[in-house]
Amino acid sequence: QPVLTQSSSASASLGSSVKLTCTLSSGHSSYIIAWHQQQPGKAPRYLMKLESSGSYNKGSGVPDRFSGSGSGADRYLTISNLQSEDEADYYCETWNGNTQVFGGGTKLTVL
Amino acid sequence: QVQLVESGGGLVKPGGSLRLSCAASGFTFSDYYMSWIRQAPGKGLEWVSYISSSGSTTHYADSVKGRFTISRDNAKKSLYLQMNSLRAEDTAVYYCAGRGDFDYWGQGTLVSVSS
């Protein structure tokens, strides 16, 4: 089954951009992934689904500052013009016929 | 707007049972496959189970297989999770999620397993 690897933490300054990475395990580089955001004390929120081609579809109300891209087994979530409310945990997720898998999550700190 | 509202969580002793429910509104429930996902205190997200849109197919994480049962009632727009033989390590916030072209999350319900 697929495994997703994320850095445990990232930080960037208010108003800058940050690129978070989610890496699919060997043999699973074509999988679609989803990105979810979890602000402190809140439920997760769907951000987007991201294909290996780099095309993505965002959820309702997700700001234009959030975008996705991909290269090989890597999938990226880029947040531009960082705001304080972007400080959150970000999880990637994928699935196959009989399981769903989450990455360990990246804790983003906005400085 | 889309809403998923979980209920049924609470404090239960090891070996006990609980039944979680998730009420859906604002989207075509019968078109979506549905998942239960949990989050232990201070930990990341862990997939628990999913069920196909018709209810004919179900899958479970190894950690809950044989103890938990997922089901749905499309007429009532509701999702369920029957949890038996509960263990301390099942303590978590349980979220229901709708999975389709877009995903939707509920607000979660806390399950605490302790003597």
C-alpha cells in the first residue's frame, strides 16, 4: 500500500510564500492525493485534490493563495501571501482500492 | 451549505461498545462514499473505515478490523460506526468525511476509553 512522507514542520514569514511537500512511496507516483488543512482546535478542512499531472480542484471557499503542483512522486502545496490564519497542520492523503493513507502532517508556523 | 454532524461519542470502559452517527445535509449523500477518520490526542489523522456510495463495499484499517462496523442509510442521509471491544488506544476524536470530487469533513466527536 502507498506511504506518504511529509516534513514535520515548516515556517515562513507573514506575506511570504511557502511550499509544502508530500512524497509518495515507490511504485505509487501516479496516485492522486488530497491536501487538508487543520487549524488549531478545529476539524480538518479539504483544500484540494492533486493529480500527478499537477492539475487540481480546490474546495469551495479555498483562497486563490493556495495552489498545487507535482513532479514525479512529489506533490506540493504552495501558499502565497501567507496570513496568520494559515498557521495550521497540513495533511496529505491518498487511497487505493481498499485503504486510505494519511501523511504524518506538516506543522506550518507563520512568523 | 454542506454539513456533517457527528454524534454518539462519550466515555466508555475498555471492552465496551459505542455507536457513532453522522448526519449529512447540503449535498447528494447517496453519491458519495464515506469515511471515518480518527485523531488521537496530539497525534495525526488515521483512516479507520470507508463505505461505498451504495453501501455494498466496506474496508477497515487493520487496527479496527473485526471490532468496528461501518454502515449507512441513504434514505436517512446518515453514516454509522458500530465500535465493539473498545480499547484505550481507540481514544480519539472521530470524524466522518464525505469523499467525492470534493471532500467534506464533520466537526468530530470525542471517544474516550478508560476504566
